[in-house]
Amino acid sequence: MKAETKAHLALITSGILFGANYWIAKGLMPDYLEPMQIILIRSIASLGLFWLAASIQGKQRVERKDHLVLALCGLTGIAINQAFFFIGLNYTSAVDTALIHSASPIMVLLFSAWLIGEKIGSSKITGIAFGAAGSVLLVLQGKSGNGGSHPLLGNFLILLNIISYSIYLVLLKPLMARYDAATIMKWVFLYGFIFVFPFCLPSASSLPISELPLKAWLSMAYIIVGTTFLTYLLTTYSLRTVSAGVAGYYIYMQPVLAALIGVALFNEKLTMVKTMATLLVFAGVFMVNRRSRAKTNA
């Protein structure tokens, strides 16, 4: 199997795992755990898994100059990304969260142009404008949305969450040319844990470990193993072969899966405004990727 095919399969698997995560994580809050309590458990368990995986694969020396980039990846991809995701999800609905995440590929494109000099043509600029309009519309829809106590605030935090994760993908890409995925992830999660741990301490003392039912532990296991350990490894592995923009493109699987799960199992409804906003975002994807697809098919 070709390396590029493996990379795309890794991203598809990652997208499927993330698609269910919106509902599983939402089900934990606020009845069982607070957002920062979930992040604390997730960070400690995931950090252990990544260091174990790296030790099994074999020690790989990381150059001192790359630790700064790894620390920035830990800040953007772990600390800020996870904190804003769980706090934002606690305030808004799973569907709103998934739909706002639809803007992430366009964010990746913007930061790729800014940070690593990728060229943006007129077609991509039009796509970015469509995607930005759809994202803003979804955030403002929080004023009348449901499924959370403060939808507008939650939607804004989710938007910051995807901005941070998009920066992370762009920063991570160059490292894959020099290191294996497990080595990168063990350092990224170590730095991420260092950044986020002080903010988890206030809620750590009230962590209801002994009171959590089996359902809550199974949900946490899915978050730790499925949407943290496996998805971060798969995404990092894919970046060895594909660009950050291609990796970001697969995030479009997530809102579709989350919306289908919501409609099928949780009686969620997609309003006309949300539908229009989603169409704008997907129109943006078409414009952003039209030229690259034409070149591929030539």
C-alpha cells in the first residue's frame, strides 16, 4: 500500500473517531465532570500512553532547537486547543461545535500562508471569504441556539479552539521530516501538560473519582484512547506524507458525522441558519481545493 494511501486512511479513521467525540464528551458535562477535570484525566493518561509508545518504538534524540517548536505545539495543540474545546462544548451544543469546526481547514490554509509562505490564489481567497462568513454566522447563531447554558460564549471559545489547532497542524508538519510520530507526541503532550496543569489544579480537589459510574469511565476511556492517543498519532503520522492543508481538509468529516449522530440519537435539529452557514463553509472548501483537484486530475 502506498504511503499516501496509508496517510489518507489514517485521516479518515481519525475523522470517524472525532465525529463521535462531540456527543461522548458532551455527555460527561456537567453531570459527571467539569471541563478542566476531563482535561486533567485526559492529559495524565495520554501522556503516559505516548511515553510508553515512544519507549517501545525506541528512543530518538530530539535536537535542542526543535524543543521550542514542540513547546509551541504543546501550547496550541494541547493546552489551548483542549481547554477551549471542553469549556466551549460545556456551554454550547455538540452540533454547533461540530459545525464551527468546519472552518478549520480554511484556518489551516490561512496559517500555512502566513507561517510557511504557501501561496493563495483568487479561488482560495474566495473560499476563505465563504468559510469565514459561514463560521461567523454559526458563532452568532449561538444567541438563539440550544443545548448549552451560554451558546454564544461557547461558540466563540470553539472558534478559538480551531484557530489554535490549525496553528498546531502547520507548526507540526516540518517536524515529521525528522522524527517519528510517537517521539513527537510524547514531547508535545509533555509540554502541553506543563502548560495546562496549573489551570486544572482548582478543580482537581473536587474530582469525583469514586463516584463516577461505569458509563462515565467508558466515555473517558474513549476520549483518552480514541480521540487523543489514536487520533493524534494518526494525524501526526499522516503529516509525514500529506500537507497540513490536506490533513485539515478531513476535519470536514466531523460535522457531518456529528450531525447525523445528533439527528439519529439525540433529537437535534439543524436550523435554516445553521444549514446556510454550513453550505457557505462547504462552498469555501470547494473554492479552496478546486485548483488543486484540477491539477491532480490532469
